[in-house]
Amino acid sequence: MDGVDVPKFLQGLITNHMPLIAAGGDGFYTAFLTPQGRMLYDAFVYPVNVGVNFPHPKFIIECPASATQSLLKHLKRYILRSKVKIRDVTEEYTPWSVWGDALNHEHASTMDKVPAGLLVKKDTRLSDIGCHDPRVPGFGYRAVLPNTQDIQSILPGSFEELSSDEYTIRRILNGIPEGTQDMWPEQSLPLEANLDYMNGVDFRKGCYVGQELTIRTYHTGVVRKRIVPVQYYQKDESIPTEMRVDRSSTYPSALEPQMDVKAEGAKRSAGKLASGVHNIGLALLRLDPVEKAVEHEIRMEVPNAGSDLCLQPFLPSWWPAEKSE
């Protein structure tokens, strides 16, 4: 996105606060909502910290690949007379997720000293376009590089390139929803998808599309369902006490996003499944039965996936303490 009106334009469409990144530096995590306050797409918005005219209002939006054309259509609907140009650069850039002890040390010694909203000098950033992932502390760095640039050229040390499955595993183990299989367009609510916990919503900003329901839910303090990580196991096995991935396990083919989850013997649904890999996944669940399942007072199952398949939910350690007690 390019043009003098881009910051103001996006400010009225996303849940986060554009002035934080309008001058350049790291990007941030955010979401686009429907007028009714339901999720459309989660996304990262990055300033393009390079170019002849830098600093200049130019940004890249990283969104789920399956949502690219829908998001473009959504953005163009609101442009009207705004001085904003939009084009798809999917074939020009590659997104990367980088993590490791060397990266965490680098971040602690530099980026934490930079006040939010100020222009970040190039020698304190890994890439011209990117950010330290704000969703979970220590989760890593997201870099968006031109296809002509080697990822190793920006790294502070020796890193091993892994398959995208390893990123998915790490994300699920941390309880981080992402994309349309976890946050269903025009259905999911941003706070149930943990956007408030993942620094994706600024509750102090002015009006934006979908704000009314989001801010009302926040001020009432009542969020009865949230997305949590889960581990699948067979009914004749003991209930897992610690979440672990079994890479030799194949994700059950019978499981699909939005399938009902129930507490064993209960008539009322406890929630719905989201995405998964191997023997782990995410699910949108009511917190009351989750707390009972965590204490091993009840079992949870997926009735439509067979009578022997159970799942055990876990409360992420990075959630605010008062919410995970």
C-alpha cells in the first residue's frame, strides 16, 4: 500500500493503532473486522523502511494466502477519494519466521530500548520489512524479504532452515491461532481469538470498522470462550498432563475445523475445533469446561470423529495470570 493517506486509511479499518508505525520501524499484529465486529482476517502490517523517498507512507500487509484476493477487495471498497494505491506483491516477497536464543539475546539488547512509535535505526533491525513477533514473548522475528535476498544475510549467527510444519507445530504448542482455519471469517470474535492477549487490539484508539462490539466486550470483561491448544489421545490412554507433539502421529483425517467438541456425557457443546497437525491442534472452547478438563475432572471428546478420540486442552503459560488461574 502506497500513498499519503495510507496511515489514516488503515487506522479506520484495523484493530491496532497506525500512529505506532506510521513513522517506520517494526510492524505490528492486527485484524480486519466486519461492521458487526466479527473477524475477517488477522494480519501483520509493516512499514517499508527503504526507498528513495523513505520515510514515505508505504506499507506491506501480510495476510493468510487464501485471503489475499478477498482482502484486496475489502480494502478497495473503502478507498473512495483517499490517496491510496494497492497492489498484490505476493510474487515479489517471501515471509520468514526466525527464532532462537541468539535472536532473543539480540532483541533484548537493542529493540527493548526503542520507545514505541519512534523511527527505528536500521542497525537495530534485522530487516527493512519485519518485526519481532508481538503475539507471544520470545516467539521470534518475522521478516518479509524480496525474493532476491537470502534469509541468511540478515541473521545474527548460524540458523538452520526448517520446514513450514515446524513453524506450525511451534505456533500451536504456544496456543497461537492464525489464518482462516482458526479464525473463521464473519464468525469468530477477536477477543475469543485472543487478539487482546496477542497485542493485536488497541483499546484506546478512535473509531474503526467493527469497534463497537469489540470495545463493549472488553469493558464488560466477559469473554466466555477462547482459542486454546489441545492434544489428541485415545480414550484408553491416560490423560496428557503436559502438551507434547508426536511427529510420528498423523493428524486424524476425520477432524475438520468447526467440528463440535463436548465434555464426555454432556449434551451441550463445549466449543469447536480449529486447525491441527500430528496429535495437537487448537480449539475454540468455553472456559468453564476447559478449567475442569485441566484439573482432570472431565474428559473432552469429538463425537463426530469417533467414540474413542479425546482431546485435552491446556491454558497457555503466557496468558495474563488472572485469566489462567
